[in-house]
Amino acid sequence: MTALVAQHLRKTYRRRGRPPVVALDDVSLSVGPGEVAGVLGRNGAGKSTMVELLAGARAPDAGRVRVLGLDPRADRRRVRCVLGVQLQGAYLHGALTVRELVRLYRSFYPRGLDPDLLVELVGLGASRDTRFEKLSGGQQQRVSVALALVGAPRAVVLDELTTGLDPEARRSMWALVEDLRADGVTVLLVSHLMEEVERLCDHVTILDAGRVVARGTAAELVDRAGLRPSVTLRTDDPRAADLLARLPAVEHVDAAGPRLTVTAAATGTTTPADPSHDDLLHAVGATLAEAGVVATETQLRRPTLDDAFLALTGSALEAS
């Protein structure tokens, strides 16, 4: 059984005296058991609306949603026992402490995790007796994660998991997601952090203006965008460009004075850690050394998911 399914979702928000806004237009998504799936998109791309539809907080105008085979609106009570949701900027009772909030939410479920253990797991052991309103933004975010997990869900939606967290806390959250995957929990991760998505996600869906513009693994998205690894170097030897352009592994060589950029030919197996990337660097170095060409400042650049997002949507995610 597929854990999370969204089929041909459409959602429009009507505004008095203004044109309606189409938040989602024929959006589909499928996440298998134990997979970590990423959703990327600028602000206004439709990510939050999709999360709300999956959680049953809103009804789609058209399309179908299933969570472990259940309709999140018709089977709301059962879905709450199997789906955990951490929303960006959740509002909680400010006068309750971290421990009180997690224990309160644990009482809503017939089974779940030990509240005190979970508080330690999300890095809030030292703040267990601090009121929610006194916590920093990053600490409040971790409380929201704890509340999403306290019912021991089989699927969880994490919306901007590490917003406001310092690097150490961010890596702690990443380790938590990896532990969830190891336990067979399905994770849908909505994030603006490319490094986070590349590290954690088995596959990624890119939303833009309410539509799916691409989906696949990070490597497949890089390849679909037509991106190739490249090597840059400096040399004053005029032979270098012609020598490198003849290599089968090279698609083209661009020269800007003494600086050369050597772009790899398509292999059909582009991945961020593809050995062929290092092969390009080796081929460039070996060819120049054999010809007695001296090169300096040699660097290999691998295309990233950030590059693919820019190529597929027309602007960088950070610009949003």
C-alpha cells in the first residue's frame, strides 16, 4: 500500500472583489512506505495548501487524497492515529511547559512514545520545564516536531523542519528523520534547504505556481535540467583548449583568457557523487600532464539540486 497519495488535486481560493487564486492545479504525489519525499517550491507555490489537504485540514475542489488507504476527512479520527503533522509556525498554549505539552498530546493517542524520552530526543531536555512562550523560535519548532511524533505515527509531514535551528540542532533533526526512515516511517519533507533535501530525500517534487514542474531523485532532476559537471582551470598554454576539446568525456571547452571551463559530455548517469565526475577531473589532469601543459587553480564543480531548481523554474529558491 502506498503511504501517501495525492491524485489530480485542485484547490482555488476565492477572494471578494478580486480574481480567485489557484493554489493547486492538477497536482499528484505518491510516497511509499518508509520513503522520505521532498517538496520544493517558492513561497506561494502551493506547498502549504498541499500539506493541509493531506492532513485533512482542507478539502480539495477536485482530486483525491489517501493516507495509508484512509480518507483524511472522512476517516479523520483514524488518520490522526497514523499521521503526524508538524506545521511551520504552529500556535500552542504559551503557559504550558515543554513537558506538559508533550504529555498532553500523548494523552490524545491510544499508543505512542514516552514523552520524556521524546523531549530528550528533540534536544529539549534542558528546557523541559520552560513555558512554551519563553522558548526561542528554534526551540518552539522542536516542540512542534515532538508533538508530531508523540503518537508514534506511521507517516509524518514535516513543514520547514529546521527553520530557525542552529547547525548543530539542524543535524540532530536530520538524524531524527534518518531514524524514522530506518523504522519504516514515511516522511514528507517540505523544505527550503537544498542541502537538507539532497541529504534526506529519496525523491523530490518541485512545485511552481501550483503545478508540478518536475519530480524524481536529485540526480534525475539535475540530469533533466541538462546540467553537467565541469572543471575550471588557469593556463597560459594555447594548446590546452584544443587538447581538452578532443576528449570523449568533454562536451565543450569555454575560454575566457587564461581561464578554461571544461564541461562534461552527457552520460545518462549524472549524480551528485557520480564517479564519472572525478573521471572528468582525472582525464583533464592526465591529458594536460602528458602534453606538458601547466595548469593551476584546477577545480571540479558538480551540479547541485539548487542548480536544477534554478534551471527548471527560472529562478533560485533562495530568491523567494
